[in-house]
Amino acid sequence: MTPDPFDPPRAGRLSPHSAKPREDASFPAVPEQNFQVRRITLIALLVAAILLPCVYVAAMALSDLRTREADATDMTLRTVRVAEEHALKVFDMNETLDARIIDLTEGLDDDGIRAREAEIHEKLRTMGGGYPQVAAVSIFGGEGALLASSRYYPSPVLSIGMRDDFVGIRDGNAREQVSKVMTGHVAGEQVFNMGVERRAADGSFAGVVSVALRPSYFDAFYRELLGGSNSTPMIMTLVRTDGAVLAHFPRTPREAAAMASNSPFAEAVAQGRRAGVVRMRSNVDGDTLILAFRHVGAYPVYVLCGYRTSAIWAAWYRHLSVLILSMFTPSIALWCVIWLSLRRLGAEEEAWERWQAEASMRRSIESAYRQSRKMEALGTLVGSVAHDFNNLLMILSSNVQIVRRRGVGGLERELSAMERALKSGQSLTRQLLGVARKQPLRTETLLLEQWLPTCRELLRASLGAKVSLVIDPGAETWPTRVDVAELELALINIAVNARDAMPNGGRFTVRAANIVFRHEDGFPLTGDFVQLSLEDTGVGMAPDVLARAFEPLFTTKPKGMGTGLGLPQVFAFCESSGGLAAIDSAVGAGTSVRLYLPRAAAEAEITMPAQAGAVESSAPQGLRILLVEDNEEVAAGTEALLQMMGHQVTCVFNADTALRLFDDAHARRARTGEPLPFDLVLSDIHMPGKLNGIDLAEAVLAFDTKLPVILVTGYAEELDRARRVDARVLSKPFDIGLLEKLLETIQRDLAQAGSDPAEHPAQQ
């Protein structure tokens, strides 16, 4: 081969047809390139361009968050002081009002107050009516009975003798000077009461003067203080020292009546703190707050102002998004420039490496090309050798059968040895055809319901001790026609894969069931099938691995652990059997392999019905067989065996001659009505000439008088084509006993239909 001049490679260009390159010394010298230093420099720049903006944004974001929290804390402190002053003025005014009422009733007992109720009512109405926060002013006796009120005259009959605030004031509990929020008996609305004790002339407890305050008044003030909107990020609350809520803004539909007893605010009150700031989650409005609190004078009341942290975070996120957008937009452009520089550097390095390795790459390609041609030639050679070896086995097999049928004595030991050698030769041929991918399938009808249980030990050996095996052969599964050896190999391949997918143990389940595919289901197959499901509980397959599971030579196992031919063998076996294989799998969910094998029609035994008046025949007559075989010794042995079986044999050595015989016979039949001279055609497939055995079978079956045809071959691809012809197919070397049974079946068929000359003219 003349070497081509070297042409510097372009990016991605590599010619598989390049001629042998010149020696390496003839290539121009290429200066060394330190790509690693350049790559490290660019990567360092890229890392800096990423980290520095990120660090800056993180620092600015943290600073902004702390500033916002500090501003929120300061705002709550300022607001709570205003609310405290307001509450203090209200409570001081109420205390002054209570004192004036006590002065008004001084020296009067309960009966005296009732006697002057009209006068007192007017004065109470005048005192309390000028304050919007006051809902009612009432005077109660020593037993809690209502004596006078600013709202009603005459006063209704009612008593607060059992109410907490009345009992607390009577017993000297200072906290109950301010009651919880309630629906007032006198005011008739939501109020909380501020009461003081009345004493008799002797200093004993004489009753209570109570001023009912409206929580809505405080709510309105807090609304105005916080900006007049329910969407404000701040909250205001007026609470007793025990946490009971007196007023709150903004209101929520399901707010709690009291603050949680284990909150940071409750702990601060228990410690006696009069003012401060805590961070807590409020059970009143369900949000996390920065909460400032202050004690209102000497009253058992605190005023609280909280800032929602969710509002702080929302504002912080908005600011952060603007910061990120303004900071990273130019940074992304810089990243892209550096990334493109890295890719360009990679392309330069790849081109440089191709420049350096061009000679060795060309030699490798030429070597691989030659190896591929060798393997292709080897496959053809192996197929041819196997075919010729099959013919030799056929010669030996037929002659052994001839000797046995002639009953030659004293040779039993020698014949048995020859038969054992025949079996070894058949196994060797099968292996050779497997290497050449030309192995024909030896199909037989199989009932999985009976066969699967016999495979238990075989599968256990493949799965190992850690994996449990479950076999469910189903009930009344249909028979299927398969090559049993190939089916066993498929089960072993799947079991080995399942074992590798379950290194810590698991379960492997084999199930058989009948299934029918219809055209409208959209499945690539239609008809009756037996579904053989093999499921494991292993690690499963990723989608990219699952997509290539049936691809020849593809494997995910470590080098030396798998060939990548296991699942492809399963797929090829199912397709060769007329079915299909499918896989379902997901990572962590195990794998399910389903084999769909076509249903085999059960062959019923054909009996000869008795016919009235028919002449009894002792046995079917021998067949007139046209034997087509190009190997003279195979033809001679087969012809002798057929004659010993009682058949008449006409032998020709190629399909062209056989077809001419049929053409002549059909021409005579058309002229004279003479029947065809043959009952059966027994032909090899691979023969010299224009036609092979399959062409001959198609031509014979195309005549109006269809004759049974038996084809013999040793090639798998010929078997695939032969299955599409209405002919029986035997793979070499075939069993003589199987051929004899097949001929007996054809004899019975012809004898049974012998009275119908239109169907079997050869029997006329």
C-alpha cells in the first residue's frame, strides 16, 4: 500500500481509510505545550471570579440583615414607649374616676346607695360619658349585687359575687384590679374592668367600684399608631401580668386569649423585668417577633410592641435579589469568557494530542480494520467448516443406523462408541456455530408449568446462598415451542445479573402466566403468548443503562467480570422463538425481565376413522420421496435409510434439477392426467446452483398440487427464512428417529385423505 502524505488533522477529523503513515521521525517536531499550567491559571481565575462576588454578596447580605433587625428593634422600643404613656394616662384617669365615685358614696351603705340610685346614676353617667374608652361605671355591694350603674336606671338585678375580679379585689389580689376581657353584665359588650375596693365606716369590705373599659378603644389607638393598616409588619398588645390579652392589633380570626406561659416574655415577667426586648414566636398571631415590652406604671399590665421577622426576611430577600442581579450579571459574563477560554484550551490540547498521536492512531485503525475483516472471515470460515462437519456427522449417523437396522451382531460396543462420538461432534458443531452466530435452534414443545420446578437447583446455583428463590409456575399455562437449552441459558444469564444486583441478598421471583395481545393494544406482537417474568429486588438500572441493556457487548460490570452478551442472548433467543423480551427497572426499585414466548398449538393425535365397505389395509404404503442433497455420501446414507424404512427414493443433487422434474411432471399431468410421481420432498437448504432448498420449497408449494416438504439445514439464518415457508424444518445433524416419526405422520395423513384425489393426486 502506498503511504499518503501526512496532512495535519483538523478538529474532529479522523479518516478510517487512511493509508499506513510514515515513520514518526518523518513528522515535523511539535514544541512542548504546558497546558496544565495554563489550565490551572484559568481555573484559579474562574474560582476567584466566582468566590469573590459570592463573598461580597454574603457579607453585604449579612450586614443588611443585621441592620434591618436593629432598625426593627429600635422601632419597637420607640413605639412601645408611646403605647406605655397612652395606657398609663388611661389607667390613671380611671383611678381618678374611681376615687371620685368612692367620694360620692362615702358614708352610704348598700341601702343608702339604692335610696339615692337616681341621683347617683345621673352623676355616674355624667362622669363616665365623656370618655370614649369607658363603656360603663358601676357600683357593687359587699355581696356583689349591682347597686347603681351609668348605663341603666333602675339597675337590673344581677350579681358578680362569683366573678374573678370581684373575688380578687375582695381578697386583696392586686392583679385582679384589672380583669380579663369578658362580656360585661352591665355594658353588654366586650370589656375589661378596672375596679377599686369600697370600705365601710368600720373599715370592712363594702363592695367594688368598677369602670368597664373598651378593648376596641385601645385597638383603634394601636391602629393609628402603627399606620392605620392591617398589613403592617408590627403588632401591639396590652396584656395582664399573667399573660391574659386585653387588647391586640391587628386582630386575627383565631387569636389566643392569653400568651403562652412558657414564652420568653412570660419568663421575663416572672423575673420581675419591667422593660426589655425578646425574640419569640407568638401564639396570639402565629408569627415570630422581635418583641419590646414595658410595664404600665404600678398597674398589673404590660404593653407590647412586636415586629414580624417574616417582614424583615421578605424585605431582606427583595434587597438581596437586587444585589445578586446587579452583582452577578457582569460576573456571569466574566465566567462565560473564562469558561470559553478553558474549552478553547481543551480543544487546543486535544488537537495537539491528535497531532502527536496521528501515526499511532492510523496504525491502530488499520489494525482494527484488519481484525474486523479477520473476524468476519473467521465467521464465514467457521460456518462453512461447521456445515461440512455436519455433513460428515450425517454420513456417520446414517451409516450407524444402517448397521443397527441390518442387525449385524457383535458390534454393539463399537456402535455405542460411535454414537457417543456423534454426540460430542454435535456439541462441538453447536459451539462453532455459536461463535459464528449461525446456531440453529432445536425447538420442542414445552410446558413451563411442569418444566420450571425442575430448574430450581440450576437457578439456586446461579443466584448464590444470599438470594432467596420463589418460583410460581402458574396454573394451566399454555405450551410453548422453544429451544430448551437456549431457554436454560437465558434464565442463567438473568439470574447471574440479578445476583450481581443484590450483593447483600434479596429475592428472585420467577412467574409464568398466559397473556393475549390484541392489535388495538398497540403492542408489537399479537396473539397468544406465555409470559415468563423474572424479578429481583436489586439496585435497579438508571434510565441510560436501561436503554442499552439489550445492546451487545454493553456492560456496567468491572473489566473481566462481564462480556455484555447475557441480555443480548436473552433478546435474540426470544426473537428467534417468535416472541419478545422486555425490561422494566428503576434505581432502587429492582429489575423485572419479561420473556414473551408464543403459544404452541397442541398437536392432537390423528386416528384413522373406520369407513363402511372399505377394504382393510394392513399398514400405510411407503412414500415416494424426492431426496435433494448435494453431498453424495450424505445422499447415499439417507437414501439407504429411507429405503430400509420402506420408502421409494429418487435422489437428485441440486434444487435446479429437482424443479425441472416437477415442471416436467406437472406438464405431463396437464396433458395426460398422470399423477405426480412423488409424495414428499426432502431437501437440504444449502446447495450449489441458482436455487437453494427454500427456493425449491416455495416453488413446489406454489403448484396447485401442494406436496409436503421437509427442509434440512445447519444455518440459523436459513432457519429464520425457512420458518416463513409452509414446510417442516430439521437442523443438522438430525435424529434419524425423529425423521422416521415425521414420515410416519405424513404417511397417515396421506392414507387418511387418500379417497380425495383433488387434494392428493400423487396417491391416485
